[in-house]
Amino acid sequence: MDKWFKKYKYSASLIGFIIIVFLSYVPFIIAESLKGNSTILFSLLAISSLVISSILLLLYHHYFYKRTAKEFSGVLRYLLIGEVGGLIGLIGFLSEFVLSSLLAEYIKNMIAGEDLIKNAGLAITTFLNMFSVGFVFVYFFDKQLKIRPSKGREPRPVLIFALSRLDPRSTNRKKYQEIISDLPQNYEPVYELLEFHKDVLKEIHVLYSDETETRNDKGKNGIEYLNEILKSLGIYHKIKDNICTYKCDFNDEKSMKEQITQINIKIKKYEDKEVSIYISGGTSLMSSLLTLLALEKDRQIEYVDQDQKKLKDPNILPEIKAIEISKDDALLFLKTLALK
């Protein structure tokens, strides 16, 4: 029961606050039944509906919307066209759909000249209620995103990453010295990355630049070290026909976009949940573009922990982590609903 409550508490809370919004129509319903008895009472009840809606709008704005960092207009826009997923998204969409349908009906009646004062009052009340529902939706949707548990990092068959230029320093960690003694320090995370995925790995897509091809004082370049890592892990012969390399300028946006587009075309045969993208290799611009590629649906984003103390300690291996970005969060971000 406790697990069920935690899973649906925000959805239940959203429904409760939406019900409160719809209660603002009750005075109008009562007024309609008394319309023939007292014009003054009818007017007072009709006005009370508008007052209730206005108060709720102010309260919801203050206690809900102001406690989030999401842009309201964007959220409401994509909520209305049904692009926000999940149970909360469904509840919000249905509520706004009902309210927008009511608003259209009241405006149509006003244009037709049917009971102008009543329909005008209902239209204004409905318009205010649409904003109230939007405010409370944004709050609970934001809360649900923040508490969504991470699935954790998992091995995937398809791996995409970029190779950095070679660090002139060789590894000083015992693990790598016993395997590839002259492994550049900045290729240690690449080893950890491939080792983690090796059991399920089917295909890798590697971006590299002219700097990656530059040979160090050992006479090797980045691609050769990559092959050595794969051989030491015992998977080179298994995937050698599925090692796809893409040369581009890591400081040129157009060059990188062209190659990343090619990668995206080639991995279409796989489900997004089979793809992992490591974003810590190459330049900052490369990392940004790979992150955008990874935001598609269920693709996993991986990065190396940049804690300098850990990186310099030869007793601590590079730690690679996964970022948990949900479909909904990615959608809102891509639709310009990023945090202010």
C-alpha cells in the first residue's frame, strides 16, 4: 500500500486540486436552479463563481507555480496538444481538454446571443480555471520528475563515443599497467567504458579527429590504443566488423553534425533502449552534440566522474556514471521548457 501511495501520490493530489477547481461551477449550478425566483440571488451566486475562480487562480499561482522553475506557457501549450506523457500528463490533458471544450461552448452561445450574461460569466470562469489547472499541473509534474528513481547504469549492445587526443602521460594505475603499460591516462575511462559493456556489446561508433590520429612518442595513435583495449578485453574479433569510425573536426559544428547524423541513421535498426552514449570524450562542443543525440527516447547517457582527487589517485579507478533523463523530461527540455 505504501509503495502504491508513493507511486501515485502526485497524481492523486493533482486530481484533488483539479476537483476543487471544478467546484467553482457549483454556485453557477445553484444560481441556474434559482434563476426564476430571485434575480439578485442569481447574480450573487454567479459573481461568487467568478470570485472563487479568481481566488483559486491567485492561490494556485502562489503556492504551486511559484515553487517550480518551469515555464508555464510552454507547459500549457504542450499539455493542450497531448505531448506530455505519463499519468499526470493524461490527467492534465483531459482536464484542460474538458475546460477548453466548455470554453468553446460558452463562447459559441455568446455569439449566438443565448443568455449572454450567464455564458459570459461561465466563459470567464472557465478561462481562469484553465490557468489554475495549468499551475497545479506544472507543480506536481515537476515534483514527480524530481523523485523519479534512477534505473542505474546498464550494459548496452550499441556504444557511441568520441576519442580525445592522447595524453602524453602514461597510466600510473596498476590495473592498466599490467594490460597496456603505455596506455595514455585519458584513455583509462575508455577502457572502463568498454569493459562494462563488453558482455553484450555488438557495435561501437567512434568519432575521432586529426588530433586523435597524431602519434605519440610510443608511435601509436588513438585508434590503435582503442584496438589494443578491445583486444585486451577479448572482444576485438567479435566486433571488429562492427567498429564504425567517423572522422571530423571536433571544433567545427557542421563537421560533427554530419557525422553524428550518419551514426543516427546507422543505429535505427536498434531500439533506443539498446543504445548508450558516452559524452566525456573529445571537446565540450562534441559532448554537447552527443548529449542531444542521447536525449532521444530511452538512450543511456554516460560520463566520467571529474572529481580531481579521484582522477589523480592511482588507487582509484575512473568512475563512469549514467544520467537518468526520462522521456518526459527530455521532451519538455527539447520543447524549450528548460529550467529558468
